[in-house]
Amino acid sequence: MNEYDLVCDNLMALVYVTTSNEEEAIKIGKLVVEKRLAACSNIVSNMKSIYWWEGNLEEDNEAILLLKTIEKNVDEIIDFIKGIHSYDNPCILAIPISNVSKNYLKWVKDEIN
């Protein structure tokens, strides 16, 4: 294991994904956790989104999917979600976590590995 891998193994990330509805968020979240790419998924339903799409101002209800993982899994999670998401251009953001309790990080790593 090189130095980069060692660092990425010990950095948590929160992956934020908008989905068309709660059912899609559940489907994606379950698949990512089953593949052990994330330790946990959380879903926030009924988010109101206002955005530009193809020259039109859109207003939709969406659901937020939050995935708790480690940094080294982020690229694989993004690629996996892009392959199954209903949107042509899904919002998938990886947010690095600068502080996390050691016990929680250990749990995340134990569930992923």
C-alpha cells in the first residue's frame, strides 16, 4: 500500500446525490451499501429543487441520498451511480470530512472492507 492509499483509507467522505424520488434514492443507496462501497446511506425525502435545465427554469420535488464512505471509494461510487441513475446528468458531490470520531471511522471502514 502506498502513501496515497494509506491516506485515502483514513479519510471519510460524504457523497451527496439528488434523485428523482425516494424510491430511486432507496434503490441506489441499497445497491451502493450492498456492494460495500459505503457503510451507510441516508435519504431525505421531499426536497424542493429549482434549477436551469435546457434553457428552462425547472421546479421539482427530489430526494437527497447521502452516502458515508472513505475517500478511496468515491470515484467508484460516482461511476456506479452514473450507470444506474435516471438522470442524464445527476448531481453527485463528494464532500471530504475533515473530522470524525475514531470509533465511527473504524465502523465505516469495517463495514466497507
